[in-house]
Amino acid sequence: MSVISEVGEIKKTVVYLFSGKVSGERLTSVHPLGTAFITGVPHHEVENASWPYLVTAKHVLRQNEQMWRHVFVRANLRDWSPCGSEVGAAFYRLSVLDSDDNLIWATHPNPAVDLAVIQSGPPPERYEVKFVHPNMFAVQEVVQREGVAEGDEVFFPCFTPEIPQQRRNYPVIRFGRIALVSEESIPQREGSARIHFTECFPFGGNSGSPVFLRFGPTRRAGTITVGPERYFLLGVIKGYWAREEPVEIQRTEFHLSVQQSLGIAAITPIDYLRDILYSETLRRQRGEID
């Protein structure tokens, strides 16, 4: 796998996640779950090599409170011609739980952090994949250095199940702007964690998408920056932010509630992904520490 160098390559970091049923060697049915992307940690001994990791939102891997036993990853095939009649994408299975029903994906020690990571990636000899290098991570130090603030442009490539894609993965690119750069933890059902907010409206299937900052030549008012556009990975789509609205059913004693989107997306800051990738557990798996 090679490192992305332009926005057109960013779409190649994204894969689609499904649940499904298998009969023999055949995948008989699939149901869309969400988006995932590939990042890579540089190998500490082999030059120009990286450990590939698949990243998604943790809630994508479960249905209600139960984790899927495995998921199916749909990725684009490398050797494919748009002029032919062949399908240009294929599924492969990825385990979520081991034989004792233990989650084998790495997560953050803070249960409110909606991220799950596994050391895996589509085999590059068969699949067309790129990865996001950690030097693109817009961690807090980068946010402060670059003056990232409300109004900065963001975009994310995502799986949109409502748009049928039979032959190949064509991620939809959604655009927006930062609405709030989080400086404190936000209470959630699972606990409290920092969250960024952006002015965009994610839908089902978008969860787990990588969210990129886009710095163009006219980013700052009254100035023009000479040079190419720059991209940083700000975080991962958690989902839309909502509030509970009461629904009263007349002539009954039942009071129901429905979630109403506030029109903003919740983004898990990329600092949390760095915490997981460089955790003691994953560093030990890579042989970086004893």
C-alpha cells in the first residue's frame, strides 16, 4: 500500500462494512453497516513498510447491545477494467469476536470513545487500497499549530447505501465546515469524551468515515497561500447529534420519544485513534516493546 498524496486518492482509503450470512463458500445475503478506512503505522525495523489497521466507529460492529461475530468488508479490486462486464469489488470476511466471544478489535480504555481498530487491511496484491499515514493526523498539537477553528472546511468519503453500487465502491464525498472544536468532554450514554462538531448531515452508513480538513490557498481572509492544498485527518464520523423530543399519544398513558437531528455531525477526535494505535497492547503486538 502507498501513502495518499491528493484528494482523489483519499477515496481509496475507504471500504464498506456489511453483516451477512454464509452458505458453504457463498455469501448469500448482506446488510449495510457502515464505513471503515485504512491507516498504517510505520514498521520499526523494515524501511518503507507499515502495519495496516482497519478503523471504524465501534457502534458499527454491534446490533443493539450485541456484537456481530464477523463482518464482511467490501473493497475494490486492483485488476479491473471499467470497459469489461466483471464486478470490480469483492467481499472478504473479518472476525469481530473470538471463539470465547471476546472482542478482538482494539478499543480505547474510555468506553465513550466510538472507535474500533484491528490489525488488518485488504491484501494489496488483490485490492486497490491506500492508507492514511499518522503524519496526517490533526491531533491537538496540529490543531493548535495550524489554528484550526470554526469555519474551516472538512470533507469525508463515505458509504451511502441508498445509492446502489453493484459493480464497484464509489464513496460519496460529503462536505461541511467545523462548527465547534471541542475543548472539553461531552456527556454521552457510555460516559464522557471529547467530540468535534461539523456543519454537515450524516446518514446511515456514514459512521466510521474519516473526516479530513482541507486547507486551500484562500483559507485565511485577506491572504493567499502559495503551494498545494493540504489535508489533515481530523477524526472519525460518530453520527449525527440529536436531542430527545417527547411524542405524546393522545388518550393513552404512554409517552414516547423520538430523536431529532440538530443538523450537525459528531466527530471522534483523531487523538483517540493515536492513543489506540500507540497503546502498549498494539505496540507489543508489533514487537516494539517486550
